[in-house]
Amino acid sequence: MQTYTHEAYIHAVREIAAARIPESERAPLFEIKLVYGSGRLGTRGTTYFGCWKNGHPTDAHPFVEVCAFGEESPVQVAGTTIHELAHVLAGPSAGHGADWHAACARLGLCKVQAAGTNYVPECFDADVWQAIQALPVPADGRPTGSSNLSGAPVGLPLQLKLRPCGAGIGTRGGKSHGIGSGSRLRKFACDCGVIARVARDDFRAVCTLCNSAFHPSAAQSRKAAS
């Protein structure tokens, strides 16, 4: 008999949540790349807006990761999945504000906080919880270093600082790592001062501390205008 995986579980939860909204509004929830990945310790889920292309040259969709190293239970995994889907439904400018809470409610998630929600059956509308409860429990294992076992904090909101990949180093001509090194990462900041450096000119993300969008730094804006 085939093992029921975490990947199958979060995709089934997406089907359950999406069924609550009109069919004409469901497309964004199925255009995303929804994965069960490792994640950073202490992170339950991460949404990257505009970071996944589905074969359409001009369209970039969200990449959504439900994080194994933040897993506590199947109930929490289901809650985190809907939490992240609500970000997609509400849009990148919503943060954890009223529009995001409204999106959660539409998808059947209630009594939810921006971070640290203790996911229990009462966090879901009755019909959604009944459908989730009927799903098989994932039987493909779990990471031995998950955050609830290691004592690391859980329930952090959207990742604020994106770590650069190796392709961003050694391409500009600086000398900090030898001739030809340096970073082409663009610097963005939110209204409360959180800084993100990313390897792209267009960075659509929202700080979950101040609910403001990240914008190019003054220096970056001057450089773009020159």
C-alpha cells in the first residue's frame, strides 16, 4: 500500500480550503508552487511572492513552503497550510492585517494569530475540520531535528531576510572575496527598518512586523535612476 505523504496531505488541505470560496477565485491558490520542505528551524511556513513561473513568460506566482522543521502535529501542518494560502489570497500588501484575517476566515481558519498560533480543532470552521480530520495522517516520517524537539521557537511569520544564493557572489567586480568578487544583491527596506538583500530588481514582499511593503533603499533608487 502506498504511503500517504506530507505532500499529499498539504495538497489535500488546499483542496478543502479552496472549496469554500467561489470557483472563479480559486485559480491563484492552484497556480502557486506548494511544497513541504525543510524550512529554517523555528519557521512553520514561508510565502515568497512572484518567485515561481509556471511556463508563462510574463507571469510569476507565489512559492509556498510548509516547513518540516517547524512541524508539531498534523493539525499544525494543516493550520499553517491555510495560513500561507490566506497570504496568497489576500495579496502581498496585506501582511497580517485585516485582509489577511478575512482571507483566513474565508478559507475556514479562525482564531488565528500572525505568529505562534496553537493550532487545535477549534481553530477551524466545523466543516473544514471535519474534512481535515477525515484525511489520512502522513506516514512518511518526520525530521528528527524538528523545532519542537530542539527547543527552538516555533510559529514565526513570513521570513523577513532572504539568504542570497551563491549565484549572487563573484559577479560584480569587488575585492572582498578576491578579484571579481562582490555581490549584485539589491537592498530593500520596510518602514520599520528591516533590510532584505535579494538577487532581483523587483522584490514584492511585506514585513510582518510593520505590515509595510519592502521598497528599494535610497541608494538603490539613486543607482537605478543614474
